[in-house]
Amino acid sequence: MNKTRPALLLITASLIPVIILAALMGRFFIKEQQAALDDDIRGRAATLAATLQRELKSQIQLLSIVADSPRLDPPIPRAAFAETARRLRDRVPEWEQIRISNEKGEVVLSFPPLDPSVDTRVVDMESHDALVRTGVALVGNIAIGPKGQAAFALRAPIQRTDRLRAVLSVVIRPTIVTKLLYANGLPGSWSAWIVDGQDRLVASTGAPALAGNPASEFATFSGQDIGSATLKDGMELRVAEVALADTPWRVRVGLPVSDYERLARRATMLLVTASCFTLLLSGSAVFLFYREVRARNREWESMANWQRMDALGKLTGQAAHDFNNLLMVFQSGVEGIKRRRNDEQRVTQLLAHMSDGVARGKAITQRLLSFSRRSNQGASQVELDVRLAELSPLLRQAVNDAILMEIRVPEDTWPVHVDPAGLEIALINILTNAREAMTGGGKVTISARNVLDAATEDSGLEGPFVALTISDTGTGVAPENLARVFEPFFSTKKNGGSGLGLTQVHSFATGNGGAVKVASLAGHGSAFTLLLPRSNEPRAVRADPGPSANLPRTIMVVDDTPASLESVRLALDGIVPTIFVAAGGSEAIEILDHHPEIEAIVSDIMMPGMSGIELAEEIRRRNASLPVVLMTGYSDRLEAGTEVGRPVVPKPFKVEDLAACLDKAKTSVVQSANVVRLEIPTKG
């Protein structure tokens, strides 16, 4: 084998991307430079237009002031007008003619006086009629007068008691505009010209004698914004056109196409040189890049491992602390019941504390799942108006009595498809933050609105969503901290919070296919907006959960953990007459073969050998009408989207709701996991 072949292949592989990159960079560089030239043309045209606009505007403002002067109150004495006009010409020499015309366009007064042999009608009747029609001061078109000289008029209405009495006009030679063109500092090879609403030349660089003639006699122009033009001498131009506001005039500025193309040739030469130099360095660059990538990968892996371990330590430490507190509740309850088992009142009190501990443990578990982006395992349709009304007492407990809470959710708010438990926790986390930001009291408002297209709220979303906003009147969040509020373990609390509350909110929103936005004004409050996907399912018909009497008379419970198995059996004992238990899927199949009278099966999902999902599928093949309910603390397979076709109850769950879940399993094949709760201590 030729030992030089791998080296040649490596060199070739290195050269191909270099050549491609050089070609792409060349094209990009040329386009960028040409775009910069286009921007320069636009900028100069815009600057020239703005300068001319200011000049014309100031002239019109001055003319309007004169038109409103009492000296022009009708009837206007000829001598008084002549004296006023003379003084105006002394102050504004650009006003070559000052005239007053009637509505028909007949000049009734003029300074200097008109030659009796000349037609006394206004030359530019189009602009005169436009002023009579609108009553607004304006700039007229360029026109060639009786003596063959080009000029344009500025016109202002003489109005008294809201009625047009006459039109005051001043005639200006285009030389004033030509001076502005040259004062703009255009390069010598560039050209600039101005045309009016009739596409006649007002002024230009290099051809002042053509003023008043069709603009095509100076240059033919085609295009919009950036176009092309050809001068009469044959020079081709790259032209930018900008319109003057409130006038029909347009400014055009162009540079020779040869300059435009010369830059491209220079760029090509530069890129060829750079490509050659790049080829010489490609070999060493590949080697150095390879070494650098390896070194950085090792560094990034070390840093990522450290961050994962640090986050895991903080998370498990907090969870261990919370669960130790719960274990203390149960330990105290057990000891108290042992000592005073005959004291019914005390036992009831201890059981209530233990039941509360179960609820708190359940909330901690949900927070951990939400933090790990697994909070939407029970995603279902939620009607926000109904759900928030049900949660209202709980939500009010999250804020103190000094804080007023208002819930405004219209009845026509769309239902959303989210995890109900995750939504509850997210709301409590946001309200807890609001409470801590309003130590002296305040107000919290929860509102909802339909959003037809979420792209208007967040570029990463599209389609119908519901925006659920929680706003407060607290201290707000400092601008430098606003971008970090959703980071894990980030907290602005003086006593150092866990930093997981708003992280759960972010995980809940994104895990359910939505987003969360925050807006805050320091000293005035904050607003968190949850963008939640609209549910496509029809609105659910609310019904009371079925009584436990609807439970089947014969049930088999399957669980590989003895404590969990016994807990479920004890929960059903006294309610279900006959209960079979199995420690695994194979044993359950064997029992089912010998006891066909079994009416329903409740099985754990995560079991060695045959899992609960596999057991459910086997039972479906044997007897599709036999209802099966799966139970679990959490299932990665379900989170990944496994369609089990059976209702799922996450532990811990309530017996009172198990009947409804079994009824659902009897009547139809469930298309998604339906979450209910049974509050008994079982395996996680």
C-alpha cells in the first residue's frame, strides 16, 4: 500500500473546503462591498433629500406666515402689496416673483409687476388647482415661463374665516436647488438630479441648462429604490431614488457602474491572494485545530461533569432535607399512635398530619420531575377557568393576607393541553415569588387570553395558544438579573432560596410545548406569562367521580415490591370482596389462567422480567375486554411516548378515584395516560 496516499487524501480533503470557502467568501465579500456602495448611494440620496426638504419646508413656513399677515387681508391695496413684497424680496432674494392669484389662477397682484403683454394666468395650474382643492401649502412643479426661463413656485393659501380668498405664490429659480446638489459633497464622478411630479428636471449636476425639460434628456432611469440610469453621454450609473415627503419631487443619486465593478475586481484580487496564503497554512492549521479541539473537548467534558455533580449535590441535598422532614412527621405519628392508640381524637390528629405529609411528599416529587423536564407525563385537557376556580383556595394560601389576589379568566378561554399537577406547582412557585416581593402587601392578578398565533408572542412557537399571565405589584427584578431568573439555583433572596422555583416554571412551560416570558420594572412589579398550547380535544363534560361502590368485586394487584403490593391490597381491603395478589407478570398470567372470574387488574409498570406494559399487552391479546390500570411512580417509557392503551395512576393515588379510572378502562381504550391520585404510601 502506498504510504503517501493517506497524506495526499488528507491534503486533498483539506484543500477542497479551503477552495470552496474561498469561493463563498469571495462571493460574500463582493456582495457585502456592493451592498455597502448601495447603502452609500441611498445614504447620500437620503441626506440630499432631507437637506432639500428642510430648505423647502422653511420657505413654505415663511410663506404661510406672510399669507396669514393682516397686510394681506382682502381687499389688498396694490401699493401696500408692492411695498410688502419689496421688503420680502430684500430679505429673501430667492423669491424672484411674489404674486397673488384668485381661485381661477388669474394673477391679480405681482411684484415685480407683470409685463402687460404676457398672459396673466398661472403657468403651473396643476399645483395651483391642488392648493385650491386642499387648502394646504405646497411645492409646485418646475415650469418654463413665458420668457423661456425655468422656475418653480411655492404656494400658500390666503384664508380668512376658514374660506380661501386667494393664493400667495413665490417663484424661485432652480439655481438654489443646484447649489444644494453641489454642497452635498458628492464625489466628482457621481451624478445627482432632482425631478418633479411630471418627471421634469428641476436641477442637476453638470447640466443646469436642462432645468424644466423632461428628465429623460438628462438621463434615462429605470427601477425603484436602487435602479440604473444612462446619461446622455452614454455613462451608465447605479442610482438610488428617494422621494421628498409631502411633495411630488424625487432625488436621484448615482455612481458610475465602472466604479461599482472596479471594487469587485479589487475584491477578487484580494481573495485570490488570501486563498493562496490560506493554502500554505492549511496543513499546519488542520493539525493545530485538531489538537485544540481535543484539548477543549477534554476541558468541556471536565467542566460539564463538575457542573452535573454540583447540581446533583445541591438537588439531592435539598430533596434529602425535605424528605427527612417528612420522615420525621411519619416517625412522630407512628410513635404517637403506639402510645395513645385508644385516644381517638389524638390518633385522628396524627393521621391528619401524616396525610398532610403525603401531600407534601407528592409535591416534592412533582417538583423534582418538573426540574428534570418530566412534568408533562400526565398531560391532558385543562379548562383554565374551571381549574383556577378549583385551585383558588390553594393559591390564596400561597400569598399572605396582606396581598389581594384576583383571578380573571373569561369563560371563552380555550382549554389547554398541559400537565395539571405541573401547572399547579408552577402557579404556586410564581405566587411564592410574588409574595416574597411584596412583604408590605400588594396585589396579584391572574389573567388569561387567547392567542391566535403564538409567533406574535414568541418566535419559537406557532399556532393557537393561551397566555396565562401572573402579575404583581412587588419590588420587581433588577434588569441585570432578569435574564437569569430561570437558571437553576439562581436566587436573589437575601436568605438564599433554593433557586428551583422558577426553573420548574420554565421546565413546565417548555416541557408542555410552550414558553414562559417575564417582564419586570424595578420598584413597580413583575409579570410572568405562560404560553400554553391550546387543546384540540372537545371540551370535557364535567362529572363527579364515581363512588367506590363501582369497583369490581374481584381485582388482582400485581407489584414486585412486597410493601407496595401490601399497601394497595390494604387500601382495597373492605371495599373489594376478593383480591388476588401477584409478585410479577408471569405469576399474574398464571393466576389469571386459573381464575377467569377476575374482573380487573391493577399492575405496577416497572417490574423485573415481564413489565406492567408487557403484561397489559399480553392481557389484551388474551382478553381485550378485561380492564387493566397501570400504576407507577414514574416511567421513562411513558415519558418517551409509549402508547400503552391503558389508564395510568401515578403513586401515591386515592382509592376514591380508582373506581372512575377502572370505569374508563372498561368503556374504551384510553389513548393517552390519564392521571389520578391515590394517597397511600407505595413504592416510588
